[in-house]
Amino acid sequence: MRHFIRSAAVAIAMAAASTLSISAAMAADISGAGATFPYPIYAKWADAYKKETGTGLNYQSIGSGGGIKQIKAKTVTFGASDAPLKGEELEGAGLAQFPMVMGGIVPVVNLEGVKPGELVLDGSTLADIFLGKITSWDDAAIKKLNPKVKLPSQAIAVVHRSDGSGTTFNFTYYLGDVSADWKSKVGVDKAVEWPVGIGAKGNEGVANNVSQTGGAIGYVEYAYAKQNKLTYADMVNKDGKKVDPTAKAFSAAAANADWSSQPGYGVILANQAGAESWPMTSATWILVYKKPDDAAATAEALKFFAWSYAKGDKMAAELDYVPMPDAVVKSVEEMWGKDIVDANGKPLYSGM
């Protein structure tokens, strides 16, 4: 396992989109594509699942937009997205959607002498940086938040995603919630017209670019920051409290989520109230067909997801992801048994 984790860390550091292939491609292997946000935990689960069951997972970490396209094109058994599809889109495509795990998006910087968690940003300052209104690290707005940090007179190099990204959706959702300027000038989507900066593909690409560029700032899922030893910034949350990116803070943001309030459990967790809440928390979702052409492949995928729900919590916690609450898992598995069926209407999932 230690060897695999080292291998996964290397893959995460790559700028190119990753492909997880736990075993040689065989008919029994499960195919999926999409979000880079959950790639580290999907890789860890897949390795353990392969050892226990012999069934492999081939997961293309290409971004949420790519995952949605591939599941709609029926080139994979499941798609993965950090941006939930709305009810009408799910209904029109005949897709079921459910959340798999939660995590946090963090600002990462490359500033000489600044250690992880030493820099503090708030939403409006972060928005102004990505709008190009704040261009130097010694800007008064950043200095006000960081009176004890030695900030250089250095240009800020913004790094953003170049691909259709659920991480971008949640990041821009948060910026739009805290900045009227961002909402009106840039908006919220998986891909936006960025006012400034250079684009990179995947969480992997952003992490790589930030690590190689002095004065850079980007945004990645926390596991990428941790595994690549990037300097992350703490944030001031909706309650005005400074918070660190931790599993506890991500859990706090999700504590009051009403998962049944949206079709496909599509609840956005950005900028939630609570003294301990991390402001850029997100779930990540799986997309499968309710009546798939390849029922056997979808049944195998559901077995993997059920196994991950049942046995993957400790592995998720080790990478600072937050497992879904038991009540949500129960609801999801009941939905599988009712809504996901073969050509004859027989449910593809009947429990582990």
C-alpha cells in the first residue's frame, strides 16, 4: 500500500490528466471518467477493492466536464462530477446521481518563507485576486489580513483550471456568493472566462503550476495540497472566523445539509454558516444510467460504490476527505434498488 500511495502522489503531481488503471483492462473491470477532485481517494479505494475482490477500476481523471460528456456518450460505465446536474438534465438523460464523498477546496500559494496555514485570506480578497484587481502580494488588503506575515513586493501569478471542472464550479460558486463583482462579471460555471491568469488541466495541473511558479496562487482539492506539500492559505469563513482546512471543518460545513432537498442529492456546500465551517467545501457525485445498456457493468460499479461506502471511511479520512453520513448512504442505496434496473425492470442492486 505504501508503494501505491507513493505512486498515486507522483501521478497527482503531474500536470497532465491522470488515468487510474489498477489492473490490465479486462471485461470485468469498471470504467469511469470525470472529476479530478476525488481522484486520490478513488485511487486508494480501487487499490484496496482490487486486492479484496479481483475487480479493477479504470478511472480517467479528466475533469467533471469530461466525465459528464463521457457518460452521456456511453463510453464509460459511470461519470464523476463535482458539479451536480440539475433535475431536468438528469431526467432528460435518464441518469441517476448520488454523492460519494466530500472534501475541501483550498487556495494554494508559492511564496518564499511562507508556510502552510500562515497566510490568511477572506472571500472578497480572494475574489479580487482572481478578478485581477489585486496584483501584488504586498497589497493593502492582503497585509490587513496578515499583519505578522512578511509579504513580498511580488506580482501575483494566478493559476486556474483550463478544463471543464467541478472544482471550478464550486470555487466560482463561492466567489460569486461573496463578491457581487465576481457574480456579475465572471459568474459561476464549470468553465468561465477568467479575467487573469494561466490555465492548467486538472487539480494535478494547477498543483504542478503553482509549485513551479514563484508568486503563484491557485485552487485545488486539499488532498493535492497535502500530498504535494503545497502551501495552503487559511480562510475567514461566513461567520468571520479564521479556519484551517481540516476534515472537521469540512464536516462542519456539511452538518446542516438537507440532501433530500435537491434532485440527485445536488446540494452545494459552499459558504455555509458556522464558526468552524470551511467556506469552500464540496461533495462529489457519481452519474450512472437508470436503465444502462450494459447492466452487468453497472451492477459491478454499484458493488464498488457500496463497498466504498461500507469500508472506505478510514481511507477517506486519511486523505482528509469526509465520508457521507450513514443516513445519506442508506437513502442512496435504497434509490439504487428502486431506480437502477436492467432491460426487464429488475433492480441491479440488492445489497452487499
